[in-house]
Amino acid sequence: MEKETQKMETTLTARIREERGTTASKRMRRGGELPANIGGLGKEARAIAVSEHAFEKLYRSGAQLITLEVGDESLEALIREVQLNTFGDKVLHIDFEEIQRGVTLQLEIPLVFFGEPAGVAEGGVFQTILDTLNVTCLPRNIPESIEVDVRELAAGSNVTIGDVVLPEGVTIEGLLPDDIVAMVAMPMTEEEEEEEELDGPTGAEPEVINKGKDEEESKD
């Protein structure tokens, strides 16, 4: 099932940058610019810079498809990857992908659940299984998000892919109609918890092989 959606398409001005490296990137950010790259359509990736204020305004509002003005060029581009600092509150680097209008794209779209599930009032616990969906669509049909109404979700029931109302021109990839998106589960009784403890594993705790470190340094 499909529904109409409002698309966001915005213009962002960029300049070609010659400066590279961590030191140059830090200096740019202090000056109110963000380092970025633009690639796609078989072209060699180019290093560019955009206004930090202008980009963050678009990014925080959910924009994905933008018109990127680079010198005398006007490019249609997707915001493919945004690198944030450790706290997730500051943009460090952006990757843009130039696209061609009229050509189908594959991308990841966030799910937005709204409404209070009826089953919660019955003692159930609302649980989301998926937070995003991989979809294909034309650039003009890219939605900011896909909404899922869970108000009528009763205790012990679920929402499947087949129940999701898709925006116009959007197709879900890699999932089946019966795959579960969200559910209202009933808490286990004391008897069920005891049975699970008896049936559960009794081995040692899993070994931690490697623990990575957060990195705040941006890409060139």
C-alpha cells in the first residue's frame, strides 16, 4: 500500500578545497566550514567544503536529497554518510553522492512509530524489531521517514512488513511480507521466568576478544 509523502529538497553551496589532513580539517571547522567529499556517477571523488551552519540545519531537519552548488555546477546529491564526534552532537565530515534524476536509488530510510499501542494498557510491552528499512525509489520519491501507526496494536500482536503503508513510489527490499517490524509482548510470568532459567545456558561468560576505541578524527 502506498501513500503520498512530502519530499524535502534543498540547495547547499560548496567550494572545492585544496587543504587536506586532520590539521586542515580542524582549522576549517574552527572557521565555520565542514570538510566533505562528493563522488558518484563514475566520477573521481572531489574534496569540498560546506558551511557548518547551513549543513547542520538541513541535516537536523531530515534532508537527504539536496542540490549541491559547486562553483558553476549544480549537482543533485544524496547525503550518504555523516561522521559525528564521540558525543554525536557535532558533524565532522560528510560524504555526498552525485545522482542522476530518473534513475532508481537504493537507500536506508528510518521508521517512525506513532501512537500508543492498545496492548500497552493491557500490560504489554511495546518492542521495535526494525528501526530502518532498505528501499528503492526514484530521487523525487525519497521520503524523510516511513511512518507506522501502532495505535491499534493489541497485546501479543505485531506489525509486519505487509502492514507498513509505503510512501508513493517506494519499494521495500530484502524483506518478506510476514517479517515482523514491531510487537507488543506480554511480560513473562514467574513460572515462565523460572523455566527459562532452568533451560538457559550455564556456561562461563563470553570472552571479550577486542574492544574498539571511539575515534573523533575525521576523514580527509
